[in-house]
Amino acid sequence: MTLRIAVLPPAGSRQKVLAEKHLEQLKQWGKVVCNVAGSNDPEAIRKTIEGADIAISSWGTPSLDGSILDAAPRLKAVIHAAGTVKPIVTPELWSRGIRVSSANGPLGKGVAETALGLTIASLKNMWKMSRDTRQGGWGAEKPRVRELFDVTVGVIGAGKAGKHYIKLLQNFDVTVLLADPFVTAEQAEAIGATKVELEQLLNRSDVVSIHAPSLPSTYKLINSERLAQMKDNAILINTARGSIIDEPALIEELQKERIFACIDVTDPEPPTADHPFRSLNNCVLTSHIAGSVTNGLYRIGKYAVQEIELLLNDKRMDGEVEEKDMAFLA
């Protein structure tokens, strides 16, 4: 029996994450069937997944409910070539024993690299120095330049992105604090961080980088009370989800010019044209670019191929998600 791999995203979406070389690699294991309907309509997905052993989903793929899964009684796994699997996961997937993989790992690498870049640029005070030199100045901001050395970096959340950010920070002589209720002190130490409570992290950190998932428990986690606990001249970086920060509270704190913020995500997105984040001198606003974009999306295609190879070799997939994980996943 020939292995059948169904690639569910329509051409426009598929080509952003799966290069031709990735499709050729998939063909070494069997017949690759791509969605030719040009849409994510459930009927198009059902037709594409028909008889499949493995399916690759991505952004826009609808929930894989019984009406779709009935067309693929041999389906062993769904490789989600995107971040959160919540849009595609249904109880029917679990009840049928279908394994699920998320590409949060490669996406997290892009997020972590962006957070590191924002960390260095902000400590160096590059944003203000660039503005100063454009206006004819030279070096007035130098006294406020700091190196990524002998400073304390606080990391909120040790998911895929948070862990990779911590890993990148091991290349620097810095103290790394971690606040994450799902990580033990021993696990934090193993990845190069010291586990602390959130309040202690905010009190001690020169840089605070948010990598927590969007959950009811993290909604407006960073509120006025917690912002007030941050050190003077501290830097707040959010490459996670906009809902984690109480935006009016952050705006009020930024207007005091006591802290600096790098904001890549807002709630909602995009922010209004007159949103204060766009005009405050101590706020850098980027348009949700921390995850994989353009060429970086091909990390996901490469990862999907690697996940299928692990699956076919009877190994646990690197990004494997189980039903019990769903309660605390983003």
C-alpha cells in the first residue's frame, strides 16, 4: 500500500511554507496530494484528505471534525505547519487516535531571535540615537547606552519561544530570571535560568521579555500594578500576544518616560491609526513580525518534513501535542 500524504492548504498558503524541495522530499515516502481547489472550504479539505495516511495543515485550515475525518479512515497524524493547533483540533481527532504536531518550535525560534534583537537594540539605545543623529546630533544619548553584559533579563513564559530566547542569552554574561508556573526550579536551572515569582522578576530585571501564551490566566497579566514594579529605565518587550498587556496601563506608564517598550503585538491588531504606541518616543512598535515571515516561513516546511520522518521511524515527533496539553497551550 502506497503512503498517501495530503497537503491541505491551497496553493497560495502552501507555497509560503512548503518550497518545491519540501514537496519533493515528501514524495520519497509516497503519493503527495495537494489541495487544488484554491480554498480552505471544508469540502475542498475533505476531498484533499480522502484516503490519506498523513495530512499537513496550516493557517486557515478548518476544524478537522468527523465529517472531514470520515474521508480518511487510515489517517495516522496531522502535521500542523503553523503555530497553535487549536483551530484544527477537534475531539474526533483524539478519539480516533490521530497524532498531532505543531510547528510552534520553528516559529518560536523566529520570535526568540527577534526578541534578542530588540533586547540588544534597546539596551544600546539605538532607537533614540538614530533619531538624534537624524536631527543633526551626535552622541548625546551615549551615556544611556548599555551592553548585554552584567544585566538581568526576565523571561515570562518558557514555551518554545521563551526557551529559545533563554538559550540565545547563554551566549552573553547576563543573569536570566524565569517566571512560569508550569516550570520547576530544576527545569529552569537546566535551561540556564533561575525560577522566580513574577513580582520578583519585575523588581529585578533590566529587560523583561514576554513569551507567555494567551490564556484566561494571562489576560492583562501585565497591569498597572505590575508595571509600577519595574525598575527605572527597564525595557519591556512583547513578542507574544497583545492581550497579555493592559494597554491603557502601559500607555500611562510610558507617558511617565520611566520605562521603554518594544511592542510587536497589540490587542486588537492592527492598532488604531492614532494609537499612542505609534507616537510615544519611548515605544517601538512593529507589525507582528517576530514570528516567521517571508523566507523564515520555510523553516516550517522543513520542520514538517522532519516531523513526518520521525513519525515514519516510530519516534515521538518533536512538536507532538497531546489532548492533555490543550488546556495550557496558546
